[in-house]
Amino acid sequence: MSISQVKVSSRIREGFRIDVNTSHPFVIDQPKAAGGTNQGPNPLEIFLSSLAACICTLGRIIATQKKLNVRAVDVEVEGDIDKDFLMGFTTEGRAGFTEIRTFVTIDADLTQAEKEDLLHEIERRCPIADNLALETSLKAKVVDHIAISN
């Protein structure tokens, strides 16, 4: 087993703008209707897009490993969430998505069965899908200081 650590940091700025520090910094925000300035996607969109991007990435990795001529992998992800719970209007239900659906188009010279097999392998090897499907230890800790670049 070879465990690697992935690390990001973020800082909330004015309003709901959040500067995220990664190897490619970006901004997360809320739409104007939700009190933000719409300078970037919201956290839920980032969450779902990470699943879509992981499916695309694993599709390319597996295609390369198996020498499959996969021209494209297109992914659409949608999820259902109870915003009343998120906003604190109710304590019934849960904060997370109640269902997440992915729709995947694989442009390749493969049969339907081969495309389905490829998708199953992508799902099996995708870290984001794994974290959604299986329990992962989540530990939150208040600390005195985090070194965040700009």
C-alpha cells in the first residue's frame, strides 16, 4: 500500500468568497441570489464537479493502461439536497446529498457491454466515488493558526 497525502487550504474573504489554495488556486463563492458575488462555483458544484472530473480522469488512465481508443468521456452529475436542512430551517433529514446520479457517455470503438465494464472499473477505482460510497474517517480540529498563502 502506498499512501499519499493531498492537501488544500481555504480562507473566507468578504461575503461568501472563499480563496482556495491548491497547485492551481481558485475561488468558490455563492450566487448573488444567495448573498454571494458569483465569482466562482459554490461548494456543492465543486463537490459534484470533482466526481465528474475523477470519472473523466480514471477513464483516460484506464483507457491508456488497456490501450483502448477512447476519444472522449463526457460526464453529467446531478444531486438532490435538502436546502432547508443546510440552512438550519429543520433538523429532520441530513445535510448531504440524498442521491447523486452520474450520466456518462464514452466515445470509443467499444460495444455497450464493454463501455459498461469500463464504467464499472472507473467507479471502482475513482477515489471520489469511493469516498461517496464508503465511510471515510473525517476529523475536524480547531487549531490556533493555519499558514495560508494570500
